[in-house]
Amino acid sequence: MQPKTWVKKATQKKSKVVIHDPRMTQVHGDKSGITVATDRGRIHIYDGDLGFDPVDDYPDWRVATEGVTYTITGTVTTAHLLGIAEMAQVYVTKDRPVLLRLEIHPDLLTATYKGEDGNGSCSLRTGEVWVGYDPLYAVFNATGLATISLDPKFVIDALKGFAPEYGNIDFAIPESQLFVRFQQAEYTAIIAQLRG
């Protein structure tokens, strides 16, 4: 399966795309087929065949999460979390980014987003009906309490690339709450918490 992720955009050595996203500062692969794209705020990993030989200067991305204990884990419907991030992205302005603040409870995800031109909020519980979404019924669960602020664009980039045949993604947050890890099949995205 070929990924449709930010990783693929960053690794299209043989594609017709000649202008790459300037935020992508490093692109690497390793001998077992793991390909990594990183910038200062995120790491996107695709553990599958991209169809070309990896570069030799592969950095071990595991260093970023080595020895990390994940104190909060859970599952959320990909489409619904993506919808929340896209709602937040509406409030992004040229001069000011938007924080997507996720308040995680065992059975409830509350999202707030604030921008220069407005703000909004929504919540997500298992079994809620979101008309126009596939799947229609939301899924969310977590093993604890946390609040984490993310760049909605980073969330969108990650989730739009995850394999569409899987309806849910797993997430994990370490005790430090410095980042969140999203995982689904061969796809992993690690997104750093925004400060300020």
C-alpha cells in the first residue's frame, strides 16, 4: 500500500512533484522500509515500502520516544478527529496560528480552538451521531485525563494520510505530555505540544 501522507509528500523522489513543502527539513529511510519525515514540530513515520531505496543517513527516530512511558492511551474515530481539526483550521489567520486544545477524559474529548477572527468548541463521545461523517457514529475512549494543544494543520496532515480502510486510530500521551502519538497500521505520527 502506498501512503498518502505527509511522509509521501516528503519522499516523492521519483514523482513529478518538484516543489516540496519547505517545512520538511529531513527525510530519511532505513533498511527495513521505515521512512521518516521530520520538522521541528512533528515526526511522520511510514513502516512500509515506498518503492525506492532509502538514504544512508537514517537517524533513529526511536530516540525521540526512547524510555517514554505512555500514561494515557485511547482510541478515536479518524474521521471525527479530522473533522475537529478542520473546524479549528478555519480560524487560522495569516499572522496568527490557532491552538487546537484537546481536553481528554476517559469517555469525553472536548476540543476548543481560538483564532484572531473567532473561536469554537465541540465534544466527542462514543455513539454520537455526526451527520455527513463516515462512520456516522463517533468512537472515543481514553485511560486517563490530559490536556494537550496541537497545531490543527499537523493533525490534518497526519490523519488525511492514514489508511482510509481503518476507521479508528490509537493515540498515546506520555507522562510529560510533551507530545501525542497517533498510530494506525503502518502509519505513526508524533506531534509536539504547542506552547504559549
